[in-house]
Amino acid sequence: MTSNNEERVQSGGSNMRQDNGLPKANEQPPNVWKQKVEEKLSEMPSPLSPDAAVAFFDAMSEVYRVSDEYNLELPFTNFVFFGPQSAGKSTLVERILGFPITIIRDVIGTRRPLIITTRRRDAERYVVRYATGRNAGGAFVQSSEEVLPDRMTIRDRIIDLNDEVKGTDSGVSDLPIYLEVDGPQQLTLRFVDLMGYQEHGAQADMIAQVLRNELQNERTIVVGVSAPDMFVQSRLLSAIKTCLYNGKEGLQKLRSRMIFCVNKADKAFVGPLRTKENTLRFYGQYCDDANFGLLPLLVGDSCELDENGEPKKLGEPVKDFAWLEQDYAGAPAREEASIRKWLPIPREAGLPIEEMTKKALGFHCLLGMINAYVMKRDLSQLGRIQDKLEQHIQHLRETLRMNEEESSHLINFEDDLPPFLRKMMQLTREIAYQIPSTAVQAWLANEGVRTE
């Protein structure tokens, strides 16, 4: 038996379900909805293309190597995945990583914050640590690091650490798990996969506080994740307002630090978004400044679905690591097919399909947007790197005069520095100009990046 809400979604009727992160907004004429969509779409930066991302992260890996060598302590851009339980936050993180790190469940899968740091390095290396408690000052006490032999072992260990808190009163904990992943295919990023938000109780307060703590980092971007699933119980917008800001001014402040994503969009394509009226209303209401004021990125499926639209292996928790890796590899093609099949509906609604396809439809757009944010923030650090290296040279000049060998080291360092910086600036310009958007140039100008 289906509920009335489920019947409305399945029928694709105009009375769209309102508890999946889409607050009800005042109805507007179709031309007003379309105008809002076009306005928000024009404000979105172009996602970084895969080729440009590879070139950029290859260049920045050398920057971070120099940073590590000279203890420059450059911070990573931080992406916090936040949203209701079972919206698919962990699955999106896994797709970015390229391999599974947890078990897919219809119940709580993530019970502790998972903080993932990825680095672009020649050799693969996997390290897990976890918080065992707090000291007298309230800081986390961390375990010793565990170097793991392969990806499958990572998944087993994280599942074990999550399941340790199953028997606690709330069934969740704010003691984080730390995962470090190095490898030649990885990008230099930091992710925080939070537990699913519930609107009431101690669990809601705990998750809200974790999110507030992460936002104290000025390099934090919130990736808000919602989904059209029947079992997603928490409204994303109300959760964000509850956790972070009250009122219109606070939400406006957050928009500059947020990517909004509707996951499992393949279900919406055959449900509430299978009519042009609902599609226009969906986009228009999300773009309304009274709500998110952002155009959502629609991300398709990540598990192969059966004829009922359910993952083929989700009768029981999916435990087959190899099956999931293979499934993730096939997800982009399935997603592209479902989007292509759905596109005539928004086209009939008069929405700018070509621009939406470039910026807001598909997992590649989410990944490209993440990479674009990273580029914006990392490029702003090149001038700081140059200043710090010059300060380091001055320090060497003052302290390493007594020994001829040390003086030789200083001369070699000074000789190497200008070519390195020129190479970095050239790579930066080449990457930036590959992107068919003025957004990157605006970023460079706004961040005061040195280009000569």
C-alpha cells in the first residue's frame, strides 16, 4: 500500500511532495519561473572540465610538494556533505573517490563523521585514524595511524568503526574517522561525510554542531544533498536554517559557500519531473530567493536499477566490493541515458537546455563544480606561496652564511625558484583559458592572483 504522498509522486501530478527539501513557494507564472532559472544559471561558474582538472591538479601537486618540503602549511579546500538520512551523501563521496567505503543500507549507514583527505601522489597509500575521545580541553584524542594494504580493507575497517557506535543511546557519535588516500589518480581535496540529519533530538543537535564547527574554516563549502526518495524524511532547507542561519540574510550569506545537489534524480525523472509543469515548478521554487536561491545540480543513479527502480542488490546491504566498483564505473553511462531521455520535458518547458546540460545535469557537473571551487581557492594561494618562499630565502640568507656548502644550497634554491614560479603561473593561465567562461578570470582578479 502506498501513502498519498507516494501516489502523488508516482503519478507525476502537480501536487508535488514537499518533504524532500523543496519547501512550498508561492505559485508564479511560467515566464517568472523561467526567468529565475536563467538568472541563477548565469550566476553559476562553469564546471572545470576533466582535462583541465587533471592539468590543474598535476600542477598543484607540485605546489603542495613544495609546501610540504618547506612547511608552508597550505590548507585544503573542504567540502562538507550535509543532508537527510539516505539521500546518498556517502555514495557521492564514493563516486568522487572511485571506490566504495561503506555499505549501502536503507537504514543509517554513516554513524560517525568521516573526514577524507585525498592527495595526488605517485604511490598509493591508505591510512585510517579515528578519535577515541576528548582531552580536558575538548580536543579530539586520536588513535595511532593504521596503514591499510588495499581499498577493500579500507571499507571493512570503516564499517567496523561505524558499527562500534550502534549500541549507544543515539546510535551515532561525533567522534570522527579520518581517512587519508594518496595515489596518482586522486585529486588534492578534503571531504567530510556527515551523518544523515534528523530534524529533532540529540542527534540533530550533534550533527548541527559538527557542521557549525566545519564552517569556522573559511575554506569550507557545504554540499547540500537531497533526494526524491520516499524514505528521506528531513527537509534540507529547514535543516540548513536550523543548523546554521536564521532569516533571509543568513541564507544569502551561505549561498556563496554552498553547492546544492538533488541525488538519485533518475527516480525524479520518471516521477514528479515527468511533466513540464512540475519540472518548471521544481526549478523555479528552488531558485526562488525565499527558498535556496540556487539552481540544483541533478545527479542520476549510482546503482543499477531493476524494473521497479530499486537497486538490484539492495534487498540486503550491498557487500560485494567488486560489484560496486563495476557499478560505479557504469554509472555515468546510465546517468547520461536517463538524462537524455528526460531532456524533451524541460525543453518543452522552455528551459535553457544547452546551458543546463553544461552546468547542472549529471555527476560530472558536480565533480566539475567541486574542482572549480578548488581551483579558485588554490590559485589564490600562489601569491602567498611566492611570498613565503621569498621569506624562506631571506631566512636562509641570514642564517646559512657560515658554511660554504650551505651557501651553495642557497644559490641553487634561488636559481630554481624563478623557473618554478614562472612554470606555475604559465600552467595556471593555460588551465584557466581552457574554460569557456569569464568566471575563472573574475576569480583570478578578485583573489589578487599574480599572473606575471
